[in-house]
Amino acid sequence: MRQRTLAGSVATVAALLGLGLPAVPASADATTLYVNNNQTANCSDTGAAAGTQAQPYCTIQAAADAAQPDQTVLITAGAYNERVKPTHSGTQGHPITFTRGPGVGDYQTLEVEIGDVRSVPGTPAAPGFNFDGVHDITLRGLRFLELPQSSVSITGSARITLDRNQFDGNSAATAPAVNLTGADSAVTVSRNHFWGNFGTGVAVGQGVHDADITTNEIRATFAPGVTVDGAVGTLVTNNTISDSYCQSIAVTGAATGTVIENNVTRKAAATQARANCDPGTGLAEILVSADAAPGTKYDYNLVHPDSGVTPYRWAGTAYATADALHTATGAGAHDLNSDPKLGYPFEPGPGSPAIDSADSDVPGLPDTDLLGHKPIDDPDVANTGTGVRDRGAYETQFGTSVELTLKNGAGPAPLSTDVTATVDNAWSAPFTYTFDFGDGSAPQVSSSPTVTHVYTTPGSYTPKVSVTDGSGFSLSGSMRFDNSVFVGTPGPLRPKLTITPVQPVAGSDNNKAALSYQYSTAGTLTPYPITKTTIDWGADNKEWWYVECCVPNGTTYHYPGVRTVTLTMTDSNGDTVSVSQQLDVEYAPSGYTPIAPTRVMDTRVDGTRSWDTGNHPGEKALYLDQHYLHGIAPAGTTAVVLNVTVVKPSRPGFLSVEPDDTNKPSSSALNFVPAQTVANLVTAPVGPGGKVVLWTNSDDFDVVVDAVGYYSPLSNGKFTAHDPQRLLDTRDPGKSAIGLDSTVDVQVAGVNGVPADATAAVLNLTATRPTAGGYLTAYPAGGDRGNTSSLNFVAGDTIANQAIVPIGKDGKVSIYNHFGNTHAVVDLFGYYSPSGDALYHPLNPSRLLDTRSNGGSPLGSDATVGITGIPAGATAAVLNVTSTQSDTGGYFTLYPHGIDKPLASNLNFVPGETIPNHVTVPVGQNSQVDLYNFGGHSHAIADLYGYFAKP
């Protein structure tokens, strides 16, 4: 029967949490002092502007020290872990008011919390508010939480009002939540919530006179709900006290002039006296001691104790019923002993004897109940009190809620729907219903709870209703869920499937894995609501936890390729329709970000030489996951550029570097023979979960991995292919080999068509005629060389390796030689810059050429390699090229088909050697490149890792 909307129902529950307390609107005049300790507030406790809306006080105490009569201290919602002692008073009729200001968000940000000791250890064990010798002050709308002492202490003060506050869980068993002591007068404690306090709810002590304890809900205290000890003229009226572990109300001492009327008390279960109950009096619901009984007026209370609990103990004598009490003492003539049928919150429910049975003439009652409802006459209940007031802290209204139900609430337009309003716990007075159908049509007013409405336009609608009775009281409600009326497009169910790649967001973990896609069904035409939607992503998609968390309505695939995706939808009419779509799964076009060479794995020193059993017979796997790539490959990374070195294998084999969870590798990054230490640059696509896997058919060697950069859609480094250009050859006249522990700088940016804003260069490094075994390291000039290598060699070797090197100071890169003396050749094949031409498209590695296949012959001179799997218009390809079984020393040069062979080399070899190299080469006519072999005969292997294309 309570008056409220469904939203009002939420507000009612919120009120129990300290939410339903009305905020005082912000004022621009000088009668308002502002307090706001939020981090975003420009607060200060000092200065001429302190306390203004522009610069609020940081603490409530600072406002209390400044407040004057008729001023309101407006406290912005938040936690105020402080103890407040007002130092100024108001005047009679012109109080100082402390109240909650505006707030938005959940209940924690809507409350003003005072004294939560959980978050601030060491906070003084003092009352939250301490009124001592002050007068004319009001507290309204505050929450006092888990204080080690009383929430509010009032001593020697007058006209203090505590209204619509919440007192929760004070932890001292001997400290009342609200404690009145000394010569207090005219203190009002009204319409407050008390819950779970270890001490008494409200204690009125000796010396206090004319206190008014009214219309409060006091629940689950571990001590009496209300105690009056020796006070004069105390009013204890219209409180709802439930589940107290001791007496609900206890009056002791020479408490003269006490009035106890209209209260509802209830025990939830049998309890026993605890240490903080008075063991000498015996446990009872209502206790009035012998010295207090002559001066106490007691009547119109609803007392419902549990079995085993004495309802009354009056002047030392226990009475089991109100009739027995009245017969013996004359008190309680209108008391009732029955179930109050409390609802939630604890208002009287249907059939409660508390309804319209109170003494409306009792002094000191507020105009409204605890929730702000005015008294109302229930026409279905006889008035047994002196008016229409209910007993307890709550007033019933003509209904607790109103809900709507539908008949024929879904279908194609035009849709004729019956809408019915049902008022819960309604009394028999006639109602007027006003229906708003939510489609823009005029509201319909009816005396009938059921009306018919025709929806003409497809859409989802939420009808609402307001209900009023003849006295003008009203409540309103709506459907339980949004979109409760579904008006569809006439015709059959026609699903629409849209698939889009997941775009990474800088600084976000929304795409830990590449090859992630999301789907949408927006645009689906349906005459009825969809009841079931399923999607089949085709083969080889992943639903791992780290993918599901970041790809809502989506999936992540193992590797690129064409998939058939099928969407199936079922509507409430039972129709099921599927639609399929071909999806070309591919890595997102990506720019390049160079990094200073960083060692991410070295099985010689970090104990990671532990090969897992691979997915294929005879193979082993070593995983580069986020543990190794942390900080190297951020969210959204599509490929990483690694320099991989195999160290001293004992038998021949290969090493493939591929995205995790691919098919069986069909390419190799390195081929090796026993005792060989060989390095190669690898551009490896990143698989699900940001992993790269190293596959091998031999696990008796160590691996060193250095990261030099990564590709990502968030990176702005675009690639510009450059016809091979020699930048350095130390064999040229006037030059000399690079000496022991020495460096030579090479100008890259600002010459040969490379712009000044270039960030990295694609270089082919060749070491020749070294006098000792060692390595070269290419790094940005002026930068940190680190402990990495770009090219490893032995004495007398001629060996090449491609390097993608960040461009350093003055547009240069540095080439460092570790041991002995060696000549070096540096060839330019392209560069990265914000103003560049093309983005990188990673591909699952695939084999393009193997002259050994089917008994093929080794290359004697030239071969043309057609690069399949890349689109027309691609500007360059990323290859891994290997020479094997050569009969003499020589080199390979790769260049665009259709141009003259340049003076450059990509791969150098000696007789019988198996040696790979990473090659970034512009593509020529018909997406082809030419491969030139200088010297003798050699078999050639070429694997494709990706391509560049203009955006």
C-alpha cells in the first residue's frame, strides 16, 4: 500500500542505506557554507574564499568553526573520517544546519559518511559529532559509520535536532549510537535509521528534559533500542524497533513525565540477556522500573515478542499480555500483542494491526513518516486510534507498487496490445489510471486497469502508468524491463550480419591478440523479438580467457585465411533463419615502431632452454610470450621484428619463427649445420595471446633473441621501399676495416632520397675478411648499443644479415665491431617515416621457392620469383631467403623484376654452407622479384612473411 513508483521503490531501499535523504539544493548566497573533500575539489580550510562554492572547506570542523545562525553547512557526498565538535550555536528559530549536499553515482558517492574507522587506522576514539554546551543546531541527511564511540554525543546542550540521518555499526558495546547526557533540553531525534549498533540506539540520561525520540527505525542493536534513565519529560513515540538483543524500550530511574506511545516492537528470534543488558531486571520487550513507573504514560504500542521473551516488565513484575498489564497497572489500555506484519522496509503490510490505530494526538510527532509520507486513511481498515495515524515509524499508503503486464506484447506492426495495471496491496478505493504507451501518442485516462492500444511504428516501447485515488494520492510504475513492447517490421525474419576487425586502443588491453573480430546484428529485420542468437566463426578460432575478456561479441583466429561465418537467429514466433558470410581473416595494416635493440631471450644464461613437445611429430617448440615480450609488444601488435641466433648446434636442423598455434610450419627462419653459430632477422606475426613460437626439429642448441621493433596499427612509421643503395664499403679506396672494439658511423637520413624525419632504416650488413670471430652491432648513433648483436661471424667468413635500425643523432646509424678487424658492407633497402608510403601486412609464413623440390637444379645465375599471396599494388615484400648446397662462394641479390640489377647483395655464402637472410625487397612487374646468383651453383629457398602496400 505504500505510495511510490518503481524508481521510488529503489529510493526506499536506498533510504535504508542512507540514500533517500533529500539533498539541500546548492545556494549562491552567504547563508550556505560548502564542504567538499573530494580530490577534484579546490578545497581549503583557510583564506577569505574558504567555504564558498568555488573553494569549499576541506573539513566539516572548519565549517563548524565558522558557521553562524541561519547558515547551512552543505557537505558534498564523500567519506569524512574526522571528529566534529561544533563551537558556534544558532539561535531559537534560526539554527545552524549541517546537511548533505549534491552527489551522483552509487550509494557510496551519494552519502556523507562520518567517522569510518576502517579506512583510517588510528582515528581518535571520539564521537562523530560532539555537541557540548551548544544550542540550536540541526544534523540532517548524514551517515555515521562504524565509530568506536557514540556516533553523536549531546551534553549540556539545547534544541539539537537529529533528523533523517543513518547510524550504522558503532562498535563500542557501552556507547549508545546517540547519547544524551547532562543538562540537555528539547533535543529531537526524529526519522533516523539505526542498524547493527553494538550499543543502545538512543540513550537519554539523567539531567535531560523534554527530549523527543520519534519516528525512528531502530534495528538489530546488541543493546536496548531506547533507554531513558532518570530523564524528565521524554517522548518515545512512533518508533519501529526490531530485533534488539535486549529490551526494545527500557525506562529506569526517576524518569518522570515519560510518554511511550505508538511504538512497534518486534523480536525476530528468541534472545538471551547479554552483558550489556541489565541482568538485575530480567529480559523484557518493554521495561519500566519501579521508580519510573508512577511518572510514565504508556499506551497504543504494538508489542510482538518472540516465544520465551516477556512482553512487559513493569515495576519489577512480568506481564505476559497487554490485558494483564492494564488490569494490574492501568497502563497499556490500547496496547496490542500481535504480529505487526512488517514489510520491507519495515512498514506495516496488508492486514497489519498497526494501520490507523495510533494515538494521533500524541505530542511531538513530525508531519510525515520516516520516508516523508503524510498520514492517510485506509478505507479498508476501521480507525481504532484517535485519528488515521499508523503505529510505528512508517505510514501505509494506498498501494506498495503498481506494475504493468501485456497481452500480445510482440509482433509486426500494426500491433494491438492490451496493457493491464495491477496495484500491489491496494485498498478498495476507486482508482484513475493514466497510461503512457511510450510511442509519442497522447496519454489515455481510464477508470479500468486494462486498456487496448495499437502500435503503428516498428520499435521497442516501454509503457508507463500513474494511478491516483479519490484523495489525490498517487503512485506510478512501468514494465519490469526496458523494451517491453516489441513492434517489428512486417515480413519474414531477415538477419543481418556485420563483421569488423577489432581496432586496438592506445593504452588499452582491448586487443591482446591480433586477428580479432567482432560481429553486429544491427539492421536485422524481424517481426518478433529475437530469442536466440548463435554465431559459428568457422574453423580455427580461439575462445581463450584472455581473448574473451577483450573481444566482446567476437573471436580471435589462429592465423589468416578465408573463413565462412554463419549467424543463426530464432525469434519468439519460433522462426529460425541463418545467414553466412565469407571473411578474409588478415592482420591489420600496421606501421613500424623501432626500439633500441633489446635482448628478450638467451637460453645460455636465463635457464629457458626447455623445449616443449610441438604440435607435430618430431618437432619441439619454445614460446616467446608476454613474459619475454612485456614492454616490447604492446596491445595491438601484429608482428615483432627479432634478430634470432642459433648457437653451436650438434646436428643439422632448422628453426621456424611463426605465430603461436599455426599449422605445421612450411618455412624456416634459419637452417644450420653442426657447430655453426648463425643469426637471422625475422619479422614474426604475433599469434593469439601475443605469442610467437620457435619450432625446431632439433633441440640441442641455444637460442639468443633480440627485439628491434614491432608493427602495430597504432604505429605511424610507414615504409618506403628504396632501390638497393650501397651506403658503405670499407674495402673502397681510402677506407679501412673496422678495428677491435671500434665503431663507424653511416649517414642514412638526409641523403640518397631518405628524408630527415626517417625513424629507421632497412639495411643489409655484410662482414667480410674478419681476422677473428666476433660480431657486428648496428644501433642508432648516439644511442645505447646494449648487449645485442646484428651479425655473427668467424675468422675469414663472408656473411650477411639484414637489420632494421633506428636512425640516431644527425640521421646516422653506428656499426660496432667487437673482436679483431673486419670489413663491412652496408646496403640500404628502405626506410620508415611518418611521411612514408606503405603499411605492413603480416602473413602466415609460406614457401614461395625451393629449387630442391622434385629434384630441381641449383641456380646458375638468375631466377624470377613470382610472389603469390600479395595483392596487385603491393610495394615491397618481406622474405626469408636461404642459400644451401653451393659449390663455390658467392652471393644472392634480390631486386624488383623489370629493373637493372643493382650493385648490392642480400646474402653471402661459402661452398657447402646453408645460410639464411631476411630480405625486404621492392616488388616489380606482376608482383615479381628477380634473384641473381653470383658464382657457381646454389640451391635457393624463399619464404614469404608479409608485404607492404599503400593505405
